[in-house]
Amino acid sequence: MSAASRIPQIARRLLLAATAVTVVSIPAFAQDTMKLGLVAAMSGQSAKSGEAIVRGMSIAIDEINAKGGVLGKKVELVVRDDESNPAKGVVAARELVQREGVVGLFGGLDTPVSMAIVPFANQAKVPFMGVWAAGTPITRNGAAENYVFRVSAVDVLVDKALLAYAVKKYNAKKPGMILINNSWGESNEKGLKVALEEKGMASVGIEKFQDADVDVVPQLTRLKEAGADVLFMVANVAPSSQVVKSLDRMGWDVPIVSHWGPAGGRFSELAGPSGAKVHFIQTFSFNGNPSPKAKDIFAKLQAKYPEIKTLADVTPAVGIANSYDAMHLMTLAIGKAGSTDGSKIREGFYAIDKYDGLIKSYAKPFTPANHDALSSEDYIFTYFKEGQILPLTN
Amino acid sequence: MLLISAIVSGLAVGSMYGLIALGFHVTYVVSNTVNFSQGSSMMLGAVLGYTFAIKLGWPMPLAVAMALALCALFGLVVERALVRPFAERGSNAWLMATVAGGIVLDNIVLFTFGKEPRAFPSFLAQKPISLFGAGVFPLQLIIPLVGIGIAIALHLAFHYTRLGKALLAVVQNKDAARLMGINVRRAIAFSFALSTALAGLAGLLIAPLFSVHSEMGMLFGIKAFAVAILGGVTSASGVMLAGILYGLLEALITAYAGSTYTQIVAFTVVIIALAVMPNGLLGRAASKKV
């Protein structure tokens, strides 16, 4: 063990002056498994998201390894906790690449953490696959050689979808925004403004609120007095429920079209019955999903994790579905590359023609111009009813 | 309507700040130390209340009493383990020790209670009633009453009861107090138990309006400390008044200037207020004898 791990270390030192590509590929030679790294929130308020990602990936890895793995090696997932902290995320990503010798990285729920890893991944030429964080600049990062791919929603596309939904479903003319006061809220403020501009519309008000705000009535009252006919909401589950409770108290019955924050926890419980009025975006739902693949994966999840009894135990399903498809796509890319060399894997992503996934059947999911495998046509709108996320039919 | 709803919101939230800040006041006037884990004590009250009332299904009065008793016990532990060993040596390390204690508690709760925010429903926060055209939960009106009531009770207790006077005697001169037959250690321990119980009460009161999770107390603790300083930490009524004013200020800024400016303006006002009134709204100048 010690000898095996010392070799790559010495090798790395010798090769530090050489190209980063070599640095990355050296440790992999010493392994008899194909190591892939995951940097996600495994503790703290977003810990459930990390659990969902690990579950989705584990099911995919079981399938891949049952068919002999990739490049003749079994796939092994190495997980690191970023505690939703960007600095810790970068350290973990470095450690995974440089010490564990992973050939590819996966990211978690938090956009700020992923944003911090992006420059490192591009510099070290290690493919970095987003499976949850929707921040637009994660994949659209402006790097000449972009190593960042994603199987998840993209804020800028989500914002267009939110507007399209609000207009179609509620005939919205004067939308207002209620956004969490962080970089995620910021990213969507920009996205929503662009989406509105494209349709020749404008918002009647943009209000921010904090995670710890008990009362959002003052902000909402401003939006009401400005004449908002639909609210766009961007916030995680607990603050989202504060918005719903505040609306209840005001007695203001206004349609809410939301990003996927409410999906991240017990929204029905926190927001009360009015939580069902919130229509939010998802990339996947096991509920009401007719595909045999969805049934098969759910059965596999139940077999592997006995604590999963009903569909309510796999909310939010997006984390599982995105990470399941992302893992398959990553190994397909490595297979196409025929090598663990980062830049070859990157080309390998472009070479994937077709993959029958859980979310959809992917055809040419990645091109040099598009590193996002999902588009706005893949989004669905859902709502929470008694603890379950149900799809909305129209 | 904007004004009424902002005032109601501000009163309720401000009273919460005031209640937690009263905890800072109580230990400060007795021992010149404060418990920086007040935010965590508030969280503990809510988490215990949730566990007893919702998870275990106990009757609410019993759940509340038990939660407050355990919060008081936590205060005793904080005093004994994190404050006394340092304060009696004349060290200020209790400052960091109580911060650390709060972080430890937050993380213990994270692992035992769980990572997900939970709801603590109450019939007092279900059906809004109309007050001058603005919707209000009855609980939002009860919180300020409880807060002001406790501030008045503390004021009276400290000035007109034997126990209160004994507690205040401790801070003036420990040795003299001891010679007069006051158990100084017990007096200080009592003040810490009282302070965490007050924070726990704040947690129990806010829980139905908010959600229960391990990090819920963090920002409250920080704001409450600002409020305690603003009110002049030596005066119970000053602290409560500062809490309510700060809550109102936040709500009114949000309502009229927009939420972008809330924190900037509110904390700027705190800084200006302290520059103009260094002893806080109703605090007395501290004279230190050397």
C-alpha cells in the first residue's frame, strides 16, 4: 500500500515541471480501479443532496461494473464532503486529482462550490461533470479549453422556462421576483431579466430576502402594491416556505413559479397546504413517469437502499437521475477516449452519439459549443402534495 | 397596509431579538460575562420543543416546560465548563469558549436531530387575523407581549426582590457579596441558566413562524448581541426597547427602501447610534475602579 502510493508521489514530483496532463494520468497507472471523484455537500443543510447523488451514481456504477467496467477496470467512486464551502470544495478537488488520482470529477448542489472548482478543472485538464448546481457560468465559463460538462438544469434556460410557463399557464403580464440574497439568486435575477427582455416584458419589482428571514411580508407587500400578477421564486426549501407562509398571512393568492429549491426538502411540511400552489421546475420525476427505465432504476434503488420504501423517500429525484445519467455519460466518454488522459476524455464526450438514459434518450449530448446535456425541453413542472413531488400535466 | 404589516412584523421579530438579548443582559449584570452561544440556546429550545411536542407527542405545556428546563441546564453546563474556569482566573477566554460551545451544540444537533429543517406547527400561527387590514398570526402579537412582560419582570426582580439585589451585588464586589452570605457561584450559575432559558423561550416562540433546524439560531444570536449593546447591556428595559426598535427598523427599511438595503442601513444605524450614545439607549456608563 505504502509503496504503491509512494510511486505516484515521486513520479508526480519529477513530472511537476512537465505538462499537467502527465501529472494527472500518472497516478491512474498505479491503480487497478478507475477512480472517479465526487465533491458534494455530505453534511450540513444540503446533506440530502449529496446522499441522492451518491445513490444515483452507485446504481450506475453497479451497472457499469456488472458489464466489466470501463477500459477493463472497475469504476470506483471517491467521495469528498465540501460542506457547501467553496474553499473546502477546491481543496477536496485538488486532493482527489493529485493524491487519489481520479480521472474525472463530479460536482454537487452548490453553485458557488462548483464555480470555485471550474478554474482548477480547466487548468488541470480534468473533466468536471456537474450533476446539480445550475449556475449558468459553470459550463459557460469562457475557458479556451473547457473541461466542464453538466447533466442538470442551467439557470439561464430555467429562467426562460419559468417565464414561458408563467405566460402560458397564468397569462402573466406583470411578474415580480422574490429571490434569495446570494449568488444563486443573483444568477437568476440576470437570467430572468434577459428572458423578460427577449419577450419585451419587464418585472414590476425585484425583492431579495435572507435565509434567516422569519417574515417576508414587507418584501411581498411591495410586490403586491407594484401590481405583480405572478411571482418568480428562487430560494432553497426553508426560505421558500417562509415566502409561502408570509403569503398566507397576507391573504395574497398569487401564482408562484419557482426554480427547484422547494424540491430539496420537506416543503409540504414546512410550507403547509399552500405549498401545493408553488409550481417548480425539475429535470426528472419518478412519479407519473411511464418509462420502464424509471421503474427499473427505482427497483434497483429499493434493493440497494432498504430505507427507500416509497417514492416519497427519493425526493428530490433530480439528484438521483442527473447523477445516474452523468456517471454513465462520463464512463462512455472515457470509453470513447480509450484513455484516462483528460483532454482525450474531453474529446470522448463530443464523440458520444447516443445514450439511452434515465431522464431521456440522449443524442449527441455534448458538442464543443454545448456542454449541457439537458435543454429547456427536458424540464418539467411539478408541485408538492403531501410530501410527494408530482408532475403537472399541462 | 404596508406600514401596519411592517410594524407587526418588526414588533414580533424585534421582540425575539430582545428576548435573546435579555439573556446577554442577565449574565452581564451578574458576572460581567456573556454567553456567546445564546443563538444556539435559542435553537436548542426550538429543537427540544419540537422533539417533545411533535415527535414524542407530549402535551404542549409539558413539552415547553421540559425544553426550558433543559435549556437552563445547558446554561449551567456553559457556566461551569466554559465560563467559570476562565473567569475565575481573570482570563477572557470564556469569550471564545462560549462561541466554541455554541458551534459544538449546533453540530451535535445536526447529527442527532437531522439535517433537514422541520416544521413546528402551532394553532397560534395557522389562521391569520386581520389587524387594520393587515393579516397577522395571533402568535405575532403574543411574542411582543411576552418579551415586554419579561423585561418588566426582570427589571422589577433586580430592583425590588432580595434575590435580584443579591444577584446585582455579586458584580459590584464578589468578596463583599460573599461576606454578606451570598453564594456567588450559585448566583452566577443561576444567571446563566436564566439567560439560556430566555433564549430557549425565544426559540420556542419563533419556531412556528419559522422552521426548526440546527443553524436557525446563528444570525439571531449575532443580531441579539448587537441589540444588547445598542440597548445598553446593563438595562433590561433598554435591551428590550433596542430589540423592538431594531426589528421595526429592519421591517420598515425593507418595506420602504427595499430588501437590498436592509442589512446595510440597519447595521449602519447601529454604528451611528453607538457613536452618539456609547452606553447604549438606556445603559449607564461603566466606571471601573483601579
